[in-house]
Amino acid sequence: MRAADVEEARTRRARLDRLADQFVGHFLDVGVEPLTAEPCVPSQDRTILFTNSAVVSFKPFLRGEIPLGAAGVVVRQPCVRVHNLRATFTDQFTNDFILQFEMLGVLAPAGSRQRLSGSVARYFAQVLGLDQADVALRVAADDLDLIGMWSAAWSGPLLEDTHERDYYRWSFGDPGLTGRGATFAIAQGDGTYRDLGNLIAFERDGSVAGYGFGVGVETLAACLDRHPWILHSVPAGAVPPPSTEEEAKLADLVGLLVRLYAEGVRIRSRAQGHVLRKAVVNTLRLAARLHVDEARLLQRIEALATVEAPGRPVKGLVSADLARLAEERPATYSHDLSFWCDRGVTPDELAVAAAQVTLDGLLGIACQVKDVWKGDHDRGRMSVTLEVGLDLPANTGKDVRKSVLRKVAARLAEDFKAELRGEIS
């Protein structure tokens, strides 16, 4: 590994830390209270497409379990995106997200929305030095509260109804907790705007429970630098710098592994270990495809860990788990499961829940939505077909695979009242 690459990684880390400190410091200066972040892989909340996000830290306030002061709260939340890694790295490469990142978020009570929007506007203008035309808001035309609060604070472009409806409507896995979201986008100097973060109206049982503003610090750096890939702005994309999309995927996975091991996640732990195992298995597959042997992979991990996790024995921990997984010789089995469920259920929520199932002997599980049919209008139901991929020791019997699939079906029946269509064979 070149010393220059490691030094570039250090420079990028310092830049990200500076941007994060500026964000948090700005909102603390206007009276917002600091909030302790959740672990990057939470042990309780399994409801969101990526684990974690600022919304996990905010949920006690949004549920009404903890009162939210008038000034609101601000958090710097470490996050990892671990749901459905197999699908992520089978699909076409995207430069819109990375697998480990930090979410900078602010939550304010419903009655303080104008105070929040004013603080956000000053952050863009005074901290980031952006002009009015540099920041656009993509918003649904009927979200008049979001339009009103932002238009009163900022005169930049309003881009109404430029996307499908689900771009602006979110769920968070909790019954009755939803979001109406608008997206801030930053001018890239070529006539285009790049999505940065969100202005959100959080609702509980149809009533606004609070307003939020959030950005990913890595996305912020890429927007300001006008880099085509977010990886060009983060340490994981420097050791070494990728030149192809496949190399970028591997760099992203190496960054994810360093974050997980540095946070104390271990393969032998329960749910968190299951997440880590999926990340390691996918890293090994991609490295083999790129002809990167174990020694070079560990060299990359060690170089990045000196920047992202100094003083922690990340390389040794990874090396031990690589040896353990090599002995297991996992094989992958794919199955389709179809369910009847209420039309109010988001299909991706089913996939998230299915991918969290654990069972002795199961090395990894990935799940993605394969098909949705909304034809059962009379009963208000829809059919969702999930493609479930199981990583199991080679020569695992069919009965074991069926046991895992039955557990998936039982989990979805319990959490969503989803009814399995047909038999597991």
C-alpha cells in the first residue's frame, strides 16, 4: 500500500470530521440539544432498510416516549447499510450511497418548524457558503407545510412533483409512524442538482410529531467537491483508489468491514454477528472475482484501519474470521416465497424482516422483493414475492433449508400478519 494513499485517506477523514463538527456546532450554537448516538448496528431496531439512521435515535421522541424540547435535538449518527448485501452487489453500481456513513440529523417539534428552517437556511448560507440558487428543494406539490416553511427561509428553486409519489412518502417500520419527505439538492456547476439530504415531516397516526433535517456527511463532501462517486470523498476510496465500478464496490465493502470490526461487532455474536458474516462473505466473493488474494485484502483492511480505527486490532480479527469462514465452505441456495399481506404494508419492510432471521447453522441470508401484485382489491390485500438467498454449509440437507424458510414465514406472519401462499417445498 502506498504511503501517499494512506495520507490521502487521512486527509479525507479530517475533512469529514470538520464538516460534521461544523454541522453539529452550528445547531448547538442556536440552542439545539446534543443527542447521544445509537450504535452503528443497533441491537433492538430491525425495521429500516439500512441500519442505522438518525431516525433510530429520534424514534423515542417521535413515538411520544420522551418529550422533545422546543429547540430540538441534533445527532451525529454512525450508520451501516447492511440489508440485502447480495442484491446490492449484484445490481448495477450506484454512486448515490455507500455502505457505511454518518448521518447528521436535527429533529424539532412540530411547533418549531419555522425556527428549524431558518437554522437550516443559515447553515447553508453561513457555514457552507452556498448561494440561494445553489440549493434546490424537490418536494411534492401538496406538501404545503414543507413548501411554506422552506420558502419563508430560502428563495432557491422549488422542484415540485419531479419524482414518483413514493419518493416523497416513507415508512419507518413502526406502526403509525410515517414521513413526508422533501429532498435538498446541490448545484453541480453543470446545470444539474445532486441530492444531498432531506427535510421531513414525521407523522404519528396521521398527525405531525416533528420536523427533521438530515444529511450524510460523506454525501455532503461529494456534493461540495462535485465528485462523481461518493467514494472519491471518503477514506475507503483512497486505499487504494478504485478505477472501475467493481473495484469501487470492493473498496466500499472494505470500509464496511473496518467500521463493523472497529465498533466491536463479532461473527460469533448473535444478530450483529449475522450482519457481519454477510459482509465478510460478500467481500470474499467480490475479492475473488477481482483476483485480490487474502493477503492483499488484509493489507487494504490494515491500511484503512490505521485511519478509521487507530489502535484497534482490526486486521487480526478479520484474519481469524476469514480462516473460520474458509473452513465452513458456504453454499448459496435461492428460494421464492409469496405472501398475502395488507396493502398498507411496504414490500421492502417484509424483505428487511426476512433478512434478519437467524438460525443455528445459517451463515447468511439476503432477501429482496421480486414481485408485487395488488390484484386482491375485494379483501384489501396484495401479494408480495420475496427472493430469499440462504448461505449454508455445503451439502446442507433440504430439511434445514425448509426450517429456515418456515422461520421466515413465521416471522412475517407475526410482524405483519403476512399469509404464506402455497407450501414450502
